[in-house]
Amino acid sequence: MKIKHIFISLTFFFFACSKSKKENVTSKNNLDSTSYYFKLYKNEDLSSFEKQKKLNQSFEFLKKGKNNLAKRKLLSDITIEFFKNNDIEKFNESSNLLYNLSFSAKDTINLGMAYRTRANYYYKKQNLDSSFYYYLKAEKIYNKLKDKPNYANILMNKGIIQYSIGDYLGAELSLNKAHSIFKETEIYSKIYGSLDQLGLVATELKEYEKGIFYFNKALEALEDLPELEDRVYYKTVCNNNIGYLYLKSEEYEKGAYYFEEALKNKLIINDDKLLYSNLIDNLAYCKLHFNNSKDLSKLFFEALEIRKRLKNITAIVGSYIHLSEYFYKQRDSDEAIKYALLALKEAKESKVPLNIVLALKQSSLVDKTKSFKYTEEYIRKNDSLQVAERNSRDRFARIQFETDEIIQEKDQLEDKNRNLLYIFFGSVGLFGFLYYIRTQRSKSRELIYKQAQQRANEEIFNLMMSQQAIIDESRTKEKQKLARDLHDGVLGRMFGIRLSLDSVNRKNDEVSLLKRLQVVNELKIIEQDIREISHDLNREKQVLINNFVSIVNNLIEEQKEKHEAKVSFFLDTSIHWDKIASAVKINLYRILQESLQNINKYAIANNINIGFVKNEDTVIFKISDDGIGFDANKKTKGIGTQNMVSRTKECKGIIDIHSQVGEGTTITITIPIENKPQNNISN
């Protein structure tokens, strides 16, 4: 019966773990009031009352502070101290505050500790459903954080609760997982604890050989504990549990041996009174069953008195049942019935189903007159107890399932949100990449255009140079022709006249006078010839000196030859083209060329008028046609028109495009004349 079992105190396992590494908190120059009082609490020289007072003061100051990591860390430490001091109400308040602050701040590490403290509070209150629920929450957090020490401790605590409700298979699974992790830590107190609890589970499953194996392994783990005092205490507990195993297997002499071994530790009389009462009670019970009844009543009553002082109802019920069995064996029916009824009374007041069932069973054995009544009630209570235990196990399984389901839904939601985030960033990246490609293509097209423009400018320059070479060649030929004409014509005639004058100057007759008149007339004719040659040379210089004009003339001649539209061209001779920058002339030429191309392609014109006119410090270039025209306000400008505008801007000029449907098109460009530097050229 579990009532005979010494339920070892495993409180130290609830917090016996290494804390996870938390974020570093920046040190402050001055400690706040909370830290100050908490440090005072840690002072070993203070009395228990003073220590508790300082701890309460520390907590009160902490409640007023802002929610930050330092506060939550300190609150976690204070909560553990309330648990160690068995101050259940403060423990409840501080653990609840830790939960709220950690949940609000999404502080996963301290939230894990908050779940543990809530689970421990409900375990203290024997609200095992809530305790199990919070242990499951803590288990998921520590598993996700890969915090093996804390994860293993949660598994062990969960196993203890499963053991408490009779879910021995579930407890064995949790404890085995915890033990596997503990073996990696080489923290032997934890290895011992998991093995010892596995031994208790095996005992309840009646797997006694397995239980002995676990207990022996637990004793081996104790040999590596550094503190002698801990080794002695835990060995006492383990011997007690081995004795309980033999008591359950009805090997009472072996059980008595281990109980007596445990009692050799005299320190437990004061250090752990409940354990001491359990040892002497179970020792007396074992001796009762192998006919060693000497001084047994003294041991039973001593255990009962200790349990009454501790107000442990379950242990008191157990003492009364053992005393009833003792007197029944002594054939003292009245005392046996008396203590059976006391057990039943205490059990019903405790409202613990297992206590009631055990008390009813004992009452049905010793009170023959009411045996049927007690047996009937025992069967009914036992059935309901089994149903309750089964429901508890099912409820625990449902809690675990629902918790796993919630966590799974949360993980699925996180995955969904993560995928949406990936899609968002992927889309942004794709659009950014496409925008980058488009920008690069635009830049590439612009670069290609500029390169093409540069090549065209080079071609124009080469053409102008070629034209200049042609002009120079023509000029040279004309000079040679002029030199021949002057030498062979004018100079020869003048030489003849000079000879004639020499001959007639010696004579003064009438014939000589007439001859002189003829020579003078001949000189006048030669003078007129020389003047005409001079005028011809001056006109040639004005035209040939400007190759831009020649290129424009060539372009217009080409237009006339290849297209039907009549071209009228006017060039203001007062324009000094040699003083206008080459870039301006190139742009004007390209604009004229583009305009003629547009007229040829789209205008369907019969007449084209082209003119270059000087107006003060500007050159006005105007080209018009009588073609079909277009709506200048609505029509989107093409690349050619855009190029004209761009070239005009390069020349710091103004362009005006006037066109209407059916009325032709007129383009007027006004460009300022900016004199370029000139070299002094001798004529």
C-alpha cells in the first residue's frame, strides 16, 4: 500500500539545476533598494526572522520598478528563495509576477523559470492538473532553448507528478529521459535522484528486481558526491526506499534490515522528522509481520506523535491503520476497531480518496459486525478511486496532447509568418533586381546613344576636314590659274604697253599722240580686268573660307536630287561662321539633317523653306514645310524631336516648334553667337 511508503522529499530537485546563461546586465554605480535588501538577506549572520524580513522588503521594492531584464533576473532569484523558505503565499505572488513580466517582455528564459515556479506552487497545493500543465509549458521552452540541465529537471518533476497520480508508465518514460540527460552532466545528485525515483516507480509496478537495480545504481552515484553530509542523508533516503520495496514484496525481514540501516543516521531525528517517523513506523510494521512484536507499540506511537505535530494527515491515517493491525494481531479487537475508526475519521476529514479506501479496508477486517457495510463502501470507494485515477491519467494525457497541439499550431503559424516574410523580402529583392536591370539598361542605352553621337560628331568633323581639304585644293588651283592669267595675260599686255610708250614718248607728232590715247585706253581695260579678278577673289574667299556653308549646300543639293519637294534656301552672308564654335555648327547641321528626314518621312510636303539669318548677336535658323502637320500640343515627341531640343539646349538656344494638322510645320531655333578665340591669319 502506498500509505506505508515513505514518500521521500524531493523538493531540492524542483530547483536543483544550473541556471541558463542570461543576458549580461550593465552594472550600475549605485545598487537600487531591491539589490541592497536582497544582499542583506544573503547575510548568514542574520536571524531567520530578519532574513525573511529583508527578503520581503526586497520583493516590495522590486514590485515598483520598471520591467527590465535586471528586474526579472532578480525576481527569479527572490522567487526561488520564497520557495526554499516555504513561504507559499509570497512564492505564489512572486512567481505570478515573474510570469506576467516575462510574458509581457517575451523573455523566453525567465518565462521558462516562471512556468516552473507556477508548476511548483500548484504542486505544493496538490493541484496536480495545473502543476502538470505548467511543467509541460516549461518543458517545451527548455527543449526549444536546448537547455539540457533545466529540461532534464522539468522531466523529472513531471515524472514525480505522474508517479503521484498512479501514471507509473508515463512517470517511467519521463524519468528515463531525464536520467539519460543527467548522465551527461556528471552532477551525481541529479543522477541519484532520477535513479531513486525510477526505483520507486518500479516498486509500484511490482517490478521488484528492476527496482533493486535502480536503487543500487543510485547508491553507486552517491559515492561520487563531494559532500559527506549529502552522501549520508541521500543514502538514508535510499535505504528507506529499498526497505519499502521489500515491505511491498512482503520480504519483511529484508525490509526491517534496510530500515535499521537508515536509522543509523541519528541526524535525521532532528533534520527530517517526517522521514524519521516513516522509518520507525515501517520498521515496526515489518517486525510485526515476522512475529517480532517487542516494543512495537512504542515505535508506532512515537511515529504517530511526530506526524501529529507535523499535521501530516496522510501519515497520521497510516499510523492509525498500522496501530489497528498491531492490536488486531495482539487479539485486542477493541483497540483494533478504535484505531481503525480513528483512521476512517481522519481519512474522511482529509477527503483524500486513497486514505478513505485504506481506512475502510482496515475497518472491514477488524470490525466483523460492520464488515459487510465497510466492505460494500470500500468496493464502491475503490471503484470510484480507480475511475478517478484513470480519469486523472486521461486528463494528464489530454493536457499534454492539447499543449502539444497548441505548440504545433503556434509553430505552424510561425512557419507561415516566416514564409510570408520570406516571400515579401523575396518580392522586394526581385523588384529591386528588375529595377536595377532596367536602370542599367537605360544607362547602357544612354551610353550607346552618346557613343553614337560622338561617332557622328567625329564623322561630321572628318567630313568638314575633308571638305576643307577640297576647298584648299580648289584654292590652290585657282591661285595657280590666277598666277598664269596674270603672268600670261595682264603682265604680257602691260609689258607691250610699256614698250609702246617708250617708242611714242620720243615723238610729238599727231600719230604719236593718237598712239598714246590708244595705250591709255588699253591701260583702262587692263585696270578693269584686274578689278574683276579682285572682286572674284573676294567672293571666293567669303564662300570657301566657310566649309560649314559648303556642307549645308551639299546637304541641300542632295535633298533636291533625291526628293521631289522643292527646296528654297537662304543664307545671310553677314554671318561670320568662322567665329562660331564648331560644336554649335555641328548641332545646327544635325538639326537640319533631322528636320529634313522628318519632312521626307512624315510631312508629304511640296515645298521646303530653309533659312539662316543674323539678328544682332543671334543666328536664327528656320525650316518650314507645307506638309500635313501634326498636333504639337498632344502628340508625344519622338526621339528625333527630343534630339533637336537637346541639341538646342547644348547650344544655349531656344527652339519653337509650331504645327497644326493640315497647315504644315515650322521649326524656329535661335542661338546666341559666342565668339570663339581666333588666330591671326595673314591674307
